[in-house]
Amino acid sequence: MELHPLAAVPADQTWFWTQRWQRMEREADADIAAGRVTTHATVGELFDAFEA
């Protein structure tokens, strides 16, 4: 019998589970919950918001 270890998270997805990324995810969740987000109907409106 041979045992081969399996990673719980695929190697190409480990960045998501770093402390830094998880902190940024919590910050984004807090911004969304507090209503600190905007939506834009078009890409043009999005670019206009960047220029404002």
C-alpha cells in the first residue's frame, strides 16, 4: 500500500488563504456591509467615476 499526501487546497489557490489576502477579504466584506461601494451601468460610467 502506498500513501500519497493530498493538499487540502490546490497549490494554485494557496494565495487566497494567506493572512494578507484574508485580511483584504474581511476589509472588502466590511466595506460592502457599510455601503461603501458603487455600481456602474457601463464601463464608461466606471471610468468617469475614476476621473471624478
